[in-house]
Amino acid sequence: MAILFYIFAAVAVIAGLNVVLQRRPVYSALWLIVVLCALAVEYLLLGAVFMAFIQIIVYAGAIMVLFVLVIMLLNAHHEEPTHGSQFAQWLGAPLVVALLVEIGVAVWSWPGAAHVNPPPLRAGPKSVGDLLFHQYVLPFEVTSALILVAILGAVVLARKES
Amino acid sequence: MAQFAEAHFFLIESVVKIIVVLFVLLTAVAYVVWLERKVVARIQSRWGPYWVGPHGLLQPLADGLKFLFKEDIVVQDADKVIYWMAPFLAFTLAFLSIAVIPFGGSFQLFGHTIQLQITDLNVGLLYVFAVTSLGVYSIALAGWSANSKYPLFGGLRSSAQMISYELSLGLGVVGVLMISGTLSLRGVVTPQVGFWHIAGIPFLPRWNVFRQPLGFLVYFIAAIAETNRIPFDLPEGETELVGGFHTEYSSFKFAMFFIAEYANMVTVSCLATLLFFGGWLGPLFGPYWLRVILPVIWFCLKVFCFLFFYIWMRGTLPRFRYDQLMAFGWKVLLPLGFLNVLGTSFVIAWLHS
């Protein structure tokens, strides 16, 4: 199982790098789908079968389809590299260093697998539904209302003035 | 030692099951094509394929050979990687979903219980939906990568269509899931055992279709749209798009799209049978071996009926206009799906109170 974890973790990291490094937008989007599927496999290895398939259905099967569709509609072929971002020039390197230091500290201070005591996994359809519709019903519904508002806003913005 | 033998037995069992199921599925796909040509010909007062073998029975083989030996043309300005990837993706995804379809009960062999299913996933239905939801990419990318106008239109149309109808497809099934309380495709069939009685006489089998007629209607219409079949076959409208998303594909790459479409039809029909028509359930009689084989026969017969219905519709109905398709999907089918879910949950809540 550990070997499978490392294989798919490597796949996820390589695909993630490709999302950033690819010049053509469609390729970036496709590599992002690979990242999502690799993460779904990691969920499977953790025993969260339900989450794994929901991940594929929602992210890879619905959201990314819209991304790919929009890229195809705009027919974006090549991304021109720009050197205009002053912000990235000055802050990029320090931020990367800060992130690496942070990761290094986190890995260094990890007590090891023997000391970690994960709570029992509750990731089946029943327990997820139970959590969403009993314990967290208010945040859940508020989030859905928020998304609805965002959709309405997008529709209003996109509507042509007649 | 016993554990070792158990693991070996499981491996051999799985490999044998996978080989048999794939062989049956590929043959079925080939002969559904033959059946379609024959039935549509019959509807149109023609003979259909007749010369290769008796009644044209070897026609699928001849077609396959023809596809293999044809020149494989790659369009010059195509995005080569994606152009190659799309048909393989379509083919692979179409065959993945058969892994969780149960096609019979279980039987004893050498002291082991063998289930007639490659693997019984406890979220089998979600697995099928996950795999089919990825199928959109093959069509969209095939249309895009050829770098040609008409395939692009076909690809865009089909992506929009498949996203729209996927919602209704899922909603149609939710009612059944609420009744049976499981996502396992084997578990969905178990509550459908037996009959409803009127005055002590068995009258109707307890199939979900009689409890969820609206759900079935929504599911099946959405399923036809998902598989891009008439009257929803706009992605390949040959009269306006030359051929649709696969216009620039030739030879075996075209055949792979073709096979994928029919394999998807088989999958969708299997799901309809399992969810709404009692799966492999049917009258059982005779000795033990017959009791093992009969459910498989009932299952295949039910799936065959759906496939025949698909072909029948193709011979009968005209194609939708694109705006009609979208309006129907969003303004009729989706609300009906919601209505069904709401109604079912009210009834369940009322029965439980």
C-alpha cells in the first residue's frame, strides 16, 4: 500500500508541476485532471471510497469539464509569457523560500507514524450525509446560498445591455 | 497455507471473470451493431446486411477487418497527442464500468462462493457515474484536437449536452437509492425480490419501475442523451456537421469511438435493468445448474429489450433541434427529476412517521 501511495503522490506532484509549466491552456487543464484523479486514488488508499468517487464526479467530471469547455470556446492556443509583474519579481523568491522553510520545519518536527493516532474514519455516504445535514446543516446551506448568489452575479454581469 | 490458496483462488477467479465478461461484452457490442442494421433495415423495408455469412451474421467481423486495413489518416494541423489520446480514452472508459455490474446471483464451486460480478463495490453506482462522467473528455477533446470547424462544433455540443443531462441522470436514480438505501448495485436488486399481491394472488413483481415510474422515465431519457443516441445524437448530426466530433478520425480510431458508443449503450441498459427492472430476478426452476444459469439469462434478456428499444427509437424518431434539446433538458427533465426526489422523500418520511 505504501508503494502505491508514493507512486500516486509522485504522479500528483509531477502533474501539478505540469499544470504550471505547460504553455497551452488545454494541456494545463488536462494535467489538472490528472492531479485530481491521483488525489482520488490517495483517498481510496486511505479507505475513503465515497470521497474518492465524489472527487472524480464533482471535480474531474463536472468542474474541469467546464474549464476545458471554456478553453475550447475561447480557442486559446498559446499563452504569451509576460514579464510585467513587478510583484512576482520582488516577492516571488522570498515567498518560495518561506514556503520551503515552513515545509522543512513541519517535516522536521513530525514525531513519526507511531505517535499519530488518527480518529476512526467516518467517510461513508451515511456518515458524510449525517454530518452535512445534521451537525453542519447551517454552514452547508449558507454556502449553497452563497454559491447561488455568485451564479446570479455572474449571470447579471454577463448579460448584454440591450 | 489456506490463506495463500485463498488469495490464489481469488486472483484466478477474478482473471477468469474479467476475460469472460470482456469477451461477452465485445461480442455483444459487435452483434448489437449487426442487430441495429438488421432492425433498422426491417423498419425501412430493406434486407440489411445479407451476404457475409448466413443473414449477414459475419458482417461485424468483416467490418472490423475493414477498419483494421483502412489507411489511418492523421490531420496535418491536429494536436497529435490529444488526437491520439481521445479514442483510447473513450474506449477504455466505456469498458471500465462493466466491472461493477452484477449479472447474476452467486454459486458454489470447489467450496468457494463465486459471485457473478467482477467486483462488488459498496459504492458501485458512484463508480459507474464517475467513469461515465469522465467520458465527456474523450468526445470534447476529439472535437477540439482535430483543429477543424465541424468536429469542434460537435465536441462543444456534446460537452454541453452531456453536462446538462448528467444532472437528470443522477436525479432519476436518487429515488431508487432512497428506497433501497444502498449504493451497491447488488444491494439495489435485493429489495426487488418477490411480488405484490392482490387478494393473495401474486400480481406484479416488486420491481422499482412500478414504484418509481417517473424516476425511470427521467433516467432513461437522460441515458439516451448521455449515450448520444437518436433523438439526442446532435454531436454527430451528419446533415449539419458532416459527421460531428469524429469527422477527422478514420480507420481503427474511428472504430474505437464507435465501439465505445455501443459499449456505453450496453452499460446504460444494464444499469436500467438493475435499478428499475429487478436485475437478474425472474422465475427459477429445475436443477442446481439451471438455477445458476437462469438469472444470467433473465438479465441478458432484459438488457436485450432495452437495446432493442434503443434501435427501435433510432428507426422511428427524428433528431431534436439544438435549442429544443437544451430547453427540454433544463426546463422539463431536470424539474421532473427534482419533483420525483421530493415526492419520494415525502412518501418515505410519511411512511416512517
